[in-house]
Amino acid sequence: MKHMKHLKTFENHNKPDSWIIPLKDEDLDMPVFQDIPDIRDKVKEGDIVIGVWFLSGFDAFLLKIDNVQVDGLGCGTDDCWYGIESAWGVFDPKEYDLHTDKKIDLIIAANKYNL
């Protein structure tokens, strides 16, 4: 998929082991998440997923999963850890793309991530 090409460029430029990209509500088709399966039981370190948390509303991120022994699988910023066990849902970006016109690669390309 195109977005995987963009993400490889992002990874090669920044060389992170894991990363997290916020996704804006207006860029997503949120009802799709009720129609596609949650994959948290199949996720492993290095996978790229869409994670959705219910914090002060729904917060969605495209993230590359890391495995921190103390915190488990998830991804973190300097301020916060987003563990998949506490997520509202964890979804496959390819499955999401099959159900909407708001494709992940278009969302990524529209933002400034040195892609």
C-alpha cells in the first residue's frame, strides 16, 4: 500500500523503534471502527496499527507497536504511554481502508511528517 511506502520513508529518516502519529477526528470515518474487527490479540512488536482510546473523547493514532517489558505492548510519547490493553480498539489500517474513502495514506500525505 502507498501509506506503507510513506511510513518506510518516515522510519528511514527518523530511525525510530516505535512512533505515534495523531489522527484527527475530521480525517477519520469513525463509524468504520464499529464494523471492523479489533486485532489487539494478534498484535506484536513492530506492527503498524490504528489505536483508538477514549480519553476526553475518542483519540486515534497510527502507531508502530513497541514492547516495553513493564508496560506491555503499545506506543509512547514523552508524556504518555498508550498501551493496547487499555485501548477502546486496535485496528488494521488495511482493513480500515477497505471500508472508507478516508484512506490512511491520504491522511498521512496531507500532514507534515517529513514524508
